Amino acid sequence: MSNIVVWSLLGSLILRALDSLGDLDLTLEVERMAERHPLVGYIEGELRRRFRPSGGLDCEELGFMIRDAMDRDREGLERLVYALVYAYARGRWGAWGSPCGLAIATEG
């Protein structure tokens, strides 16, 4: 259920980050599968980990935290989502690097 929240709030940002990588196959795969794609689950898990108070977050709380982050620091949230997309893609591509030859760097 949380994947639906992540996709509805961040789907267009996720797709923009994928477009910037130049991997059309992955972009189309994520667009087709939407909230069911493992990338969305990966991002959801990472956001939960970063936003988690003791006791965890339910879907509604995660949505609130994402909206709050968008209001307080949209650029920071965008950098985080881009970094998560790049980290996911790097793991998917393994040692071969990106399919378009981009050097991918992420923030700590």
C-alpha cells in the first residue's frame, strides 16, 4: 500500500530521474509497472528508513512525511530521490556501468 503513496506523490520525479540516466528500457518498465516496480519498493523502503520515528510509519504517515519534505525542502527531496534511483540503477547494471555511459554519483 505504501508503494501506491510513493508512486502517487513521487512518480513523475522518479520518471524524470530515470530519464536523466538515459536507460529507456528501465524508464518504460517502471512507467508500465508503476507502484508494482521494485524500484518504487526500494524508494519506499529507503524513505521509511530515513523518516522513521521509533515504531515505524504507516502509509498515511509516510505520505504526510513526503508531503512535508516537499513543502520544506523540495530540492533536497528531489536530490534524495535522484540518488536513490541512481543507486538502484547502479545495482541493476552491476559492474557494467550505466547503459548510456554516464558517470553516476550520489550524495552520502
